[in-house]
Amino acid sequence: MYRKKVDVDVVLDVLKAVLEAQPAAGFVQSLLQQYQERGGLSKRQLQGLLGKAQKLGTVPAGRLATLEAMILKKPTRFKSALPAAKPLYEKDAAIGEQIATVLAKYPQHKRVLFFRSKYENNESLTAVELTELGKFVKMVDKLKS
């Protein structure tokens, strides 16, 4: 296993160099505090530190290159796009046709009128209700032939 040398800490060196050049920089002070408490910085924080250090020009190029390489090694996290919104309930056209078939022959059929009201109110029909509707359709088809 490869272990980093404990005495070489590029991030800490860059943080201290930037703080020496700009002692009042609150961003760099907070980065230093987080680095000392947690032992590391996120990719975005390192990118911000690199930008500050590049603007100064007093930080050695080798340390900047090492910091840039550390940034490139870290994974880029991104949020995936939200899925497209779809309606909560989609009407089944076959059920609507079955209801219309029965009501065309018997417009006052109370049970099928109940099914139609449930269908139009986007309520799902239970399995028992669907089999019952199927029986009504079969009876209407028998009477037609």
C-alpha cells in the first residue's frame, strides 16, 4: 500500500502561503480551520483555494500543479435531472370502451353508471369490479348476436 509522506502536505502549505499573502481573507481562514478539523477539503473547496493561489502568484508552480492534480483525482459529483412528471392515474381506454358498450344498450344500468362515475373521477376499478364489468359486456354481446 502506498502511503503519503506525513511531512509533505501540499494543501496545508498552499493554505499557509495564501494566508501569509492575505491575512484578512476569511474564506482561506475557514478553509484552514476545516482542513485542520476534518483532515481534508472537498473538490469545490480545493478549486476555490487553487483560484486564490493562482491570483497571488507567490505560491510555487510545483505546489499549484500538485494541488491541481489532487483536484483532478477527486470524483465529480452531480445531481441527475428530475424525471418527467407524469399523471398519477392514467385512464385505461379499454375499460372506457366496455362501459360505453354496456351503457349504449342499457343507459340506465345502475352498476355500470357507478363504474362510469368511478372511471371519470380517476378512481381505479377493483379486480372484482372489472370481472363484473366483463360479465356485463359478455351479456350485451350475447344479446347483439
